[in-house]
Amino acid sequence: MGFNMTSTPAQASFDAVRPGEERGSEARIARLFEMTSDLLATISLDGRFTLLNPAWEQLLGWTREELLAQPIEAYMHPEDVEQTLLLMHPGTREGAQLESFTNRYRHRDGSWRSLLWSARRDGETWYAAVKDVTDRLWLERQALHDPLTKLPNRLLLMDRACQALTRLHRSDGVVAMLFIDLDKFKAVNDNLGHDAGDALLVGIAERLAELMRDSDTVARLGGDEFVVLAEEIESAEEARALAERVIAALERPFPLANAEVAMLASVGVSVAHSPEANPEEMLREADQAMYRAKSSGGKRLELFDEGLREELSTHIEIGGRLREALPQRELLLAYQPIMPLAGGAAVGCEALVRWRPQGADRLSGEDMLPSTFLPPAEESELIVQIGKWVLHTACAQAEAWRRAGITIPISVNISARELIELDLAERVREELAYCRLPGHALCLEVSEDSVQRDPERARAALKEVKRLGVSIALDRFGSGKYSLGLPSDLPLDIVKLDRGLIESFDRDKERRAMFAATIALAREAGLTAVAVGIETNRQLALARELHCVVGQGFLLHGPTAPTEVRLKERVWSVTSAPWRPRVRLGGSDRR
Ligand code: C2E
Ligand code: MG
């Protein structure tokens, strides 16, 4: 069966159907055999091609003579040889079929083509129809794998989790999911560059893969989040031990181009005992446990348990109700003045959000504090909606006060999501224009944690906001254990010292020293330090002794309704009795 390399398949097909020309059916079949772009072959039981159509030459770049001269494994990927030969073994019974079987063949240029086989054994011969699925497999792989680390992505992880849970029918063990988050990975990206960050992620992927068994799946969800799906685990305790090994493995230094870094990881573990478990829910539980591990200081593991299950369902319930809170006008702003510690009228005023659920199914008798409802809101877009409402309401209030002759700036807290995801500067600019306010009528407060989520974007957003004349405060400084110095790359005007620092003044010398050092640093950098949480005269005296000149606290003025807040008067002086609110707005005014 010759193949004329000079005649094109189209020409050949024209020849095949030329009218009036008599051809036998065998000749026509032979012609079709030559024309089809599908790969057709016969293979002898001793593993040699005996017939190949021309499509093979086009696909693989070898001549048919070359292909026929060698056993079939000669051009096959070494990893695929054993299985292919096993399936086509002479012992395989007469009439046996091969369906949906893929293996790889080498092109003349050295690349690999993936072939999908349909074959049937008839007598001493395998008759095979073969398709080139290289591109399709590549696309499928792309859709299911993370391009950087080549690990399975979330889609594939969920699929594998489904299969693992189904297999629980046949075992007494459990399926475990480990949600791994790298504490301070962002710092590597920031300080050593993105290439180093990428190399580190690849190194972490390799180390995790080394640690796991073949039956386990290591996936990357994106950013610095990895998930391990472990099967063939006996108990929750074994899953915990595995998480400990993960933490220890990541602590061993990773060599990068110009540095060595060890990673501290927070790991959340969820465990399923029954095939009815839901993989998405397992992932959510592991994530929740990881979040708990991270907020307890990181470099630790947390198992999802009943306590966390309750917390999660409260979050879901509160999140659902909160969605209705905005349209139903159930959110309020309380205002807390920021006072000079030498006495006198307010120099600023912070807007603090409250939720007063209405109707019979109120969640509680009092206004709810942000610590109850902002964490669930922060898990979704809801926080951005709330943030927009807060900014708008606070600006409208500032305008009303300006008309009454009160010109102090209003401070608004900005969440991590708003800082990273929104076009913050544009929104602030629009709000200022709408309320006809100058930039200096507003101050945005951002916490260290929020900035840490994506320092680069946070920095860029804040710089833009700053150009509008708005001042920027670093909030809750000293609440994390990492804050040893002031970040020099943020466009700051104010540093607000976390109220935990003042709270522990009496018992904790170290924190007192940190308070004093921060005030000195702030002064040197030309920033205003605000002592937050002054509740007692002793705390006030100490803050003043440490040269802090501005403060915020229940002793000076609690958070209250806008109609009750006293901004103009000299409501407090060092010698007078401390200010006491007449009306409570929100439970934070707990005296
Ligand atoms: P923050 O920005 O550090 O606000 C100061 C918090 O300290 C307020 O709690 C205030 O009521 C409380 N506080 C002030 N003085 C004292 C004191 O002497 N003693 C005690 N024990 N507490 C005092 P609040 O209102 O519960 O807010 C908690 C946090 O929620 C805020 O901390 C802020 O991070 C966040 N938050 C509040 N409102 C908003 C908002 O509108 N948007 C966003 N994203 N976060 C908000
Ligand atoms: Mg604040």
C-alpha cells in the first residue's frame, strides 16, 4: 500500500470519486485508509506495527518505514510502556477491547503526543483507531492545575475529595483536609521580589508533595494557600499528627537565590467520617479552623470542632440577617471624640458602626458591636457595602457639623477588603465632592493586619487617598506580635496605639516599654500618636507621663449618638470629673 507523498489528500479524494471510474470496494477502503486524518493501525501480538496509515507520518514526523521497523515501545514514553504492553499482552483473550486508553509517542522533534486508543483483538492482530488528544489533554490539565506549581487546583481537589469520600464506604478510616496558610509569605514577596516568592511557592509545593503519600492530593488554591487531602487516615488524631509534620517541614529553611527563608504555617484541619460529608463544607471548615489558628498567633494547627461549627453557623446566620440590615436602615454610626490629653475640646472624632436589628426576631436587646457582625461581613462582599454606607454617612455628618461650625476631621475605619479590592481613592473623592468637604475633613483608619493582606496594593491605594488631602491613621498599632517598628513606606499622619497596650500598663512592663518606644518613634517621624482605651485616671496619667498628647477612651468621652456627642465644648479637663455619657448608644460604653 503505497502512499504518494506528492498527492494531497484532497486530490486523492477527488480521484477516488471520479465519475465513471470503476473501482472495487477494497480499493476504496484502501483509499479512505490513506485519506483519513485519524490514525489507523494493526499491531501483531508480539508488539509490532504491521500496517499504518499516512496520518501517523503527519502526526509523528517519522516515516512509516521507520515506525514499522521497530517494536511499538521504541517510540513510546518510557512511563507508558509497561502498562501498554500489559494491556496488549498475547495472553489477552481473543475479542478483547481497549477503550479510552491513552499513552504518549515521541515526535521526530522530541516532543510528546498523547494518543487515545480504541482497539480490538481479532485473531493474531490488534486493529486500532487512534486519536491525537495532546491539545485536549493540555487544555484539561490547564483547567485543573495551578500553572505555577503544577499542583491540582480547587476544581480537581473537589473532584478528588468526592471520590475519596465515596471510598469511605469501604473503610473504617476518615478523610482529612488540611488548609495551610503561610504566615508572612507576603513579606517574602515584598522584600525579595516576586520571582523569589514564586520560587518559594514551588519549593513549598515540592516539599508538601514529598511529605504525602501517593494516594493524597496536594492542591494550591491560589496565593499562599495550599490544601492537602489525605485518605487512608485512621483518625482525627492521625490527621493532627500529619498537620504537625507539615508545620515542621515548612519550618526547614528554603534556599532561594539570595536568601534562605523558613515558613511559619497555620494549618486548619477538618475530618470527615462518613461518605455523606460534603467536600465544599469540609474545605470551609478547614478554612475556618485555619483562620482560628492564624488569629491565635500563627505557626499552629487547629482542628475544626463543635465550638468552631457553632461559630461558623452563627456567622452564616448573622451574615444572612446582615444582608437585610442595610436596606432596612438598621445600621447606625456612633461617634467617639479624640481628645487632647492636656484637656480641652475634641481634635477629631471616630465613626464606629453599630447594628440595631429591628422587629420581633432581634438577635439581642442591645445594639450589636462590630466585633459580632463585622467578622461574618468580612467573609463576603457585604463588608464593602457596609463600608460604602459608613463612609457616606460619616461624610454627611461631617458636612452637617461643618455647617454648625465644627471643623474637626472625622475618622472612618477601612476594612482590608475595601483597601485592596476597591478603587478606594475614587470612592473617597466622590464622597468628598458630594458632601462638599475638603480632604482634611476626613481621616481613614487602617489596621496593620489589613495592610499586611496585600501591602503593595494597600500602599498604592493609601498614597492616592493621601493626595486628596485626607489623613491616614495606622489603627490598632501594637495589637499583633510583629509590630516592632513603624512601617516607613506608608503615607501615615497618625498612629493609634492599640487599647490592649494601655490595658496592660500596670502588669506588663514590656508592653509599657513598647508604648513609650512607639510614641518616641511617632514623634521622630512627625506623626501624632493617639492612646486608645483610656479608662482610668491612672492610665491617663501614665499616657501623659510617656509624652502622649492625644487620646481616646471611655474616661474622656465614650462612643455615642451624633446628637449626644460633645465636640465643641471643653467637655473634659485634667482637673474636672471625667465625662460620662447620658445616653448609651451601643454596648461598648460599658461603664
Ligand atoms: P478601633 O478602630 O480600634 O475602634 C476603637 C474601639 O475601641 C471601639 O470599639 C471603641 O468603642 C473602643 N473603645 C474606645 N475607648 C475605649 C475604652 O476606653 N475602653 C474600651 N474597652 N473600649 C474603648 P468598637 O466600636 O466596638 O469597634 C471595634 C472595632 O471595630 C474598631 O476598632 C474597628 O476596627 C472596627 N470598626 C468599627 N466601626 C467600623 C466601621 O465602620 N468599619 C470598619 N471596617 N470597621 C469598624
Ligand atoms: Mg479605628
